[in-house]
Amino acid sequence: MKHLLEIDDLSAEELGKILELARREPDPNDLPLAGQGVACYFAKQSARTRNSTEMAVVQLGGHPVYITDAEVSLGARESVSDVTHTLACYHRMICARVYGHAVLEEMASVDVVPIVNLLSDAGHPLQAIADVLTIIGEFGTIEGRVVSYVGDANNVTRSLALAVGRLGGEMRVISPAQYRFSDVDADRIAAAGVEIQWSDRAEELLPGSDVIYTDTWVSMGEEDIREAKLRQFEGFQVTADVLALAPEAIFMHCLPAHRGEEVADDVLDGPNSRIWVQAANRLRSARGVLRFLASHPNNVGWSPLS
Ligand code: CP
Ligand code: NVA
């Protein structure tokens, strides 16, 4: 089966195909999910991802079923493998937002239905696809463009770096030294042929940037270390002064924003901000990914009855 757990599951060609599908408007004559379900499991909260994924399923002719641990208690009431098999009896795909990325890997290893990562502690590929759509929409290409991420090198950063790098862009990250990628993530990114320039000083890397991107300093699941992280990220807020280091750059944020923490209000709401273009592109991203996976030759349906 072809799954999408992280951007490097896709070749540059496959990523390009998804971007092309994402740009297509919904077509009532092209409904690859007609009569089929897509299970949308969420272990964490979501506004953009749930709504964009469910609406993408609808636009492709299918029926999304929203599932939380209130129904399935994944891994507690029933094993991950048994829930995956069960959902595969009724659904064409499983899209899942989880804490540990290993849960997605376990679902994918069952290999009875395509699995789509709707955010794990490791990556957020559908966000990265919306982000590159946004950057290409702005500049016409990513090739040669400089994307600078300021803040916590997290799940959003990893997928963004892989997508930008895959498409020939340059990725820079400004973060406190202890919040850079783990060796495992750094190796994975290097294996994908992506180079990252790192610094803890915005003035060193931001000049010449086309995009300045940030995300929360405290991701879902990290609430217990919130106070420590807020202290360690002091001085990393994207303010108007930081934006002035690359005055032509657009500002991006996957949202939800924590106004007054990683970013100042006047940056989020200012003329350089493209946050609502990004949010709108989440629907296109989900449509492109689901369309791609629905027609992938490896993704023939599994049924215990056949
Ligand atoms: N950007 C994003 O994934 O937002 P949600 O957490 O609201 O889905
Ligand atoms: N890094 C954030 C992204 C939310 C969309 C988190 O994991 O909570």
C-alpha cells in the first residue's frame, strides 16, 4: 500500500503530482471516493486539519467519519492493529492525528488500508503540502527560494524542511541550540538530500529570506514543559523588528498561533502575513493527497470477504 506518513514517503515526482492534483478545483465528474468512507481518527484537538480533511473527502465523493478515543480508545480498548483492520472493513483510507509517530507506523505496517498522517509528534505532511502550495502561489516556484523557520524545530519544521528541500528550496532554522532536530531527524533529512542551515541568531540567517515561518513553542503533548520552554524561547518571538531583517519576506504560521508568544499580533495580522492563504490551502492539500492515494495502483482495496 502507498501510505503518507511523512513527505519523504514521496519522490519529488509524486510530490509534484500531489501539488498538481491539489490545484485542481473539485470536479463533480471525478469522484474517486464515491460510495466510500474515510476514517478520520483524532487523538488531539484540531480545527484546520479535521475540517479540511473531512471537506476534501466530501469533495471527492466520499463520506468522512470522525473518530476519537471516546469511541475507540486506540491501543486501550482494542489494539492498534485490530482497530486498523476493523476500520479497513468499512473505509477506503484511515487519516489519523496521533501523539507518537510509531502509532502511524504500526497502522501502516498492518498494510490493509492507506494511512495518512494528520500530525504526529514527528511530522505534519499535509501542512507542509499546503505550505509549499502557498509559497509557489506567491513566488511561482520554490526552487532557489529561502525559507527561514524561527522557533522550535518541531513536527511542522521537519515536514516543511523535507518539502522545501525536495522542491529545490533553501531551508534555514533559527532556534535555541537545544531545540534543533534530534540526530535521528537530522539523519533522515540528510538522507532525503535536504540541507539545513542552523543558527540561534535571527540576524545571521534572516537577511535574504523569502519566507519567515514560525509555529508554537509548545506543541500538543508538551504542556508539562510549557513554562520551561517559554523561558528558553525568550527572544525568539517573530516581531516587526525581526520581520524587518527580511522586509520583502512573507510571514507564515501553520496555526493555531499563540499571540504574544512565538509571534506578535502586528506580524500575524500585518501585510506580509499569508496565514489565511495557508489555512485555505489545507483543503487543497488534503484533496490532492487523498486523490493521489485513491488512484495509486498499490492501493487496491482489502476485504476479508474476498
Ligand atoms: N495547522 C493545523 O494542523 O491546525 P489544527 O491543529 O487546527 O488542525
Ligand atoms: N507543532 C504543533 C502544530 C499544531 C498544528 C503541535 O504539534 O501542536
